[in-house]
Amino acid sequence: MAPSICFLLLSLLFLSSSTSGDEEGFISVVISDKGLDFAKDILIDQAVASIVQSQLPQIEKTVQVPLVGKAKVVLSDITINDIQVNSSSVNTGETGIALVVSGATADLSLKWRYSVSSWLVPIGISDSGTATVKVNDLQVGLTVNLRNQEGTLKLILLDSGCHVRDLSIKLHGGAAWLYQVLVDAFAGNIASAVEEAISKKINEGISTLDLLLQSLPKTIPLDETAALNVSFVDNPVLSDSAIELEINGLFTGRNEVLVPQAYRRGSDLSASCGDSSPKMITISLHESVFKSGSLVYFTADSMQWIVDELPDQALLNTAEWRFLIPQLYKKYPNDDMNLNMSVSSPPDIQVTNKDVGVNIFIDITIDVLEDGEVIPVACISVDFSASCAVEIVGNNLAGWLKLRKFSTYLKWSKIGKLHMNLIQSVTSTVLKTVLIPYLNSQLLRGIPLPILNGFSIKNARILYAPPWITVCSDVSFSGDYYLQQLPAYVS
């Protein structure tokens, strides 16, 4: 067979006979509160990892010590060694997304040194050592919002804050008076340094996430013919329990320029998963997504291929047809043949409550290969119906066809009248042993669902809600792919 286009089969499956220009395809992604909690935990883990081992600025002060005089105390190598988050929450609303961390603890280590010089101690004394600091109650909060910015998402930090409510210091070595000096004179400085360091990391993290979102592609190339437009449409909708994102979702030609379009919003965009166990994410795909793919490939004349191999290879020689089509054998004795198959009109599609019903019209042109010349001798039209069960393969929406029934009729012939009741059995062989298996092999490639690299769909459930196909799923985090890529772009 000629090389296939990756999404020809999905085009065949999901193209409606009506291609009204008023209908716009789209994909809806709804992240539930369970999904938001999952994302929150990942972000907190990433934030903690970025803060741990951070060094705070050196702190130094000159303090008056009774009976000792002025002591210059320097705290250096102040390092955040560990942060433990005991409680966190995320809430959404019309004003934004709020994330709160409360009751967190942190462990710090530092080095200290002091020197004293006074009329009582003319020679001067000095000492050095280490100390550990325990932050017992750390509160962190931030509020962000998401806006559509020319097809990408813009993350905006609305407010943030960090507060150390309590800390304790343990001195290792040094004079007894030094402990009280550290507690009295430096506790506030250490707390402020921790607050400033975490606040700075929050701002850096928001900038990094914003860059991540804006670096997401607006199109995903599928093959040499088509690409999938995955630009965002309108602003995200924030409710008290979810975030809803709208994605263009239309197939386009690889060389087409993306232009803004008017979108029709469905009456029930996010179908209920109908499951007592809540899922993290719901992805709904409208038929229009697949119709746009069919249109791109159909317009590009990609819905055709050559069959030059069959399980019964003898069927592709005129000698095998001498009893079925005597005139063919008489005119072209013992010549090889191939079958030129092409979709003759946009297939019909109907999403039912249990699967996808498909009606496909194909023209099969019988070609005789004689002396290097391809000679079309007859054309048979085949109308076959099939059911398609959609499934998840990796992070792709795939499917497989099962033939229901088919009928054939002669479209034209240069070799006289054909006995179609005899041709029917040959057509059945071609459909069952070649076409349907080939279509299924291509369908299993699927089309990519809007999932970030580094995340995987898990325990997915597929629902049919005409004209929608909805995927309800949890996700797993398999790596920080995007965060590994970002340093190359961050100045």
C-alpha cells in the first residue's frame, strides 16, 4: 500500500456528511478540584526542591554586650536544608487561584563568628562555630490568575506573602552570652531573610511557569499534510471547584496561517464522568474536531491508496478472474493487477451512546498492469458501515473498527457487465483481510490529547455523549520534562 497519512483513519471515522462552515470544532479541558490538588502537590514539591540548599545573604551586626563591650557578630553560610509542608490547600474562584501553605517547618544551618575589642579587653577576643535554626511555623500564600494571550496562557501573580511566625536557634560552641545575643538581635533578621528568600523563589517560580505556558506550541505537526491547532480560545473559566480551558482543536494544513475564528460553545461542554470516583481531568472532543481533519485530508487528496498485496496474491492477476470476469481475462491474459482505492465522498458519522457509527463510501478502481502501463478497466463503489470503539493508547485517543455490513455496485466498466454477486465475495475478502486491518493499524496511532509532556493519562474512562466524546481520567507525573527544558530560555 502507498504510505498512509497518520490521521486519515480518524478523518474517516469522525467526518459528518454535513460540513457547514458555521460549525467550529473545539476541545474542552476541565481540571477538577482533585486535579488541582494533584497539580498543587507537584508545584509545592518543585518549589521546595528549588528552595532547599538555598543560601541566604550574610547577616552582621555590632551589638553592645554588658561587661564585654561591643561585639561584631557575623552569620554566614545560612542554608535552608529542609522544608516540610504539613498542610496546603488550593481554591479557585472568579478572582483567581489561591494556594496556601500553613504550618510548614524549615531547618537551617549557619556559621557564626564574633570579635570583641574594648578597653576592658585591649588584646581582643574572637570565636566561631555553628548553629541550627528551626522554623516552627511558616505560612506561605499566593494568588494567581490565567488569561488568554493570543492563543497562549498568561500566568499573572496577583498577590503573595510569606511569614515566619516562630523559630528557635540552637548554638554549637561559643560563650553563653552569645546565645542570648543571637536570639535577641538576629532572630528577626533570620526570619526576614527566610521570608525574602521564599518570596523571591515564588516570583521566580511564577515567571518560570509563565514561560512554560507561553512556550507551549500553538500547533502540533501530525505529518506532511496536517497539524492540530492547540491554541487556547478565550480566557479560562474559574469556578469554585474546577478550571475549564477551551482549545481550538481544529486540524489545519501544515502551510495554513492560523486565523481567529468564532467558536460555538456547547450546551453541556463538560459531560459528567458518571462515576462515584472523581477524576482529575475531563477532556471533551466535539465531532467538529474530526470533521476538520477529514476536510484537510480530503482536500489534500490523501484519502486514497494502492492495494498491490493481498493474502491471496493470485487475486491480483487476471488469470484468477477468468471465470468471474471472462472478458477481463480475454483482453488481458495473465496480467498483474492492483486496486486503486479512494474515499469518494465524505463519510457519515454518528456518535451513539455506546460507540461511533461510521458509513464510508469508497471507489475501488481495478487497474491492469501491462507493459509498464496502468490501465483502469472498471470501478466498483463500496458502501460499508462499521462501528468504532474509541480507546486510549498512551496519551492519544485511538480506536478500532468492526465491519457491520457492506454493499457494492458497478460504477463503470470497460470490460463489459460484471456479475456483482460474484464480485461481492472478492470485495468481502479485501475489506476483511486488507482494508479493515490496515485502517485499524492506523487508528491505533491516535491523535494527541492535550496533556503536558511529563504527564500521563491514568485509569481513563471514555463516555459517548452525542455529539461529544469525553475522556475522564486521572494523570500521573512521570518527570519534570518542561522544567528541564526551561533553563535554556530563561535569561
